[in-house]
Amino acid sequence: MTAAERKNERAAFEDGPVPRYEAVKLFIRSRIENGEWPANHRIPSENEIVTDFGVSRMTANRALRELANEGAITRVQGVGSFVAPQKGSTALLEVRNIADEIRERGHTHTSRITLMKQEDATPEIGYALGVATGARVFHSIMVHFENGLPIQIEDRFVNPAICPRYMEQDFTAMTPNAYLTAIAPITRTEQIVEAVSPRPWERKLLGIGRNEPCLMIRRRTWSDTANVTTAHLLYPGTRYRLEGISK
């Protein structure tokens, strides 16, 4: 912002009838709505807003926080704030490959593996997969990104009896969903959706604040009569929505 623009904005804030945090929000929204700031455009930081508009840090923070809660912007801790793209969606009544969903929107899918190991099944995981407590299972955790923005944590356990070569796959080139569906076609699905508060390590992976709610899909799948996998899919609530259409 030039010195002249800064002077004009400050004057508008001082003379305007709305609270200063609302004036900041209106300024940012006007740039978004008129197309000057497109999706994923970096918006001014708290420090820049304080300097450019002569407001307090509390005012700048409130404006950005409320814009994020309203879905107008996305805040990534340690990176900055960006104009939010149109909120992505996933089909609730079917099991789809997240990479396909992202590509259908004309966006780029990438992923990062944070865990890939063999573990002994806990009673809960043993029940979910239909195996004995203590039996060997495969455990993977990965983050899926849409245009570089984290939108899902996939925390998955797999039955080795059905997919013995799961650990050998390159899941940065193909998603676990695509691989498992090819190896063991889904014949039955159980899905539970709930709103949850993410744990600290999940907030860090998603780059979200402490108070941002998330949507969780708890999913189990079968191929014929065998339990194949159980997965927890975590989505930031301000970046994604779940849709269900009954025909």
C-alpha cells in the first residue's frame, strides 16, 4: 500500500461509522469480492494492518480471526493469511479418492507421509479390523494437500491378511484409497461423521488455530466378508464440507 493509499484508508477509518475491526474486514472483503485479490492471494499480516491502517494489534487480529471463521480467508500458522478458495467438498455417501476430487476441481493434489509402520493391534483396532488384539497390523498417517494447503489428515490401519504389500507402496504417487480399492474392491462401508476438536499434533499438521473445529469421518471398509481397513479422516471445518445426496 502506498503512502497516499494508507492516508486515505486511515482517514476512512477515523471518519467511518463502523468499528475499526469491521472496517478492516470490509476493506479485505471488498478486495476479494471485486477480484483484486483472487483465491490463495496473500493478504496483509497483522503487523502490516497495524502499520497501514493505524489500528491496534487486537483490532487487526479480531478482523483476521473473524474473516477466517466466516470462511473468507485461510490462516496457516507460521506462513500467513490467504484468500480462501471455494470450499472443497467430499461425497459423504460414497468412498472416493481424495486425489480425484481435487483434480476434478482443477487443482493440484500432493501428499506427505508422516508415519508408516507395523504395530500390534489395540483392542479397539483389533475390533475394527476383525483381528485379534496384539495381531500385526499396518498403520499409516499422511497429510493431503490441495494447491499446497493441507485439507485432510488420513490416519489408517490396514489388515495385512488382505493387503500384505501395503507397506511397500509409494503413497506419494498413489493414494492408499486407490491402492486398496484396486487390491480389495469395496463391498461394504461403515461411516460415522462428527465434529471434533483436533489434537495439538493434528493442528500442527493442518496449520490451523487452537479454536478451529474439524470434521472427522470414521470409516471402515470390507471386501466380501473381510475387514480391509479402518481410517480416521480429519478435515479443517473452514476448508471443507461434506455432502450427501440420496437418489
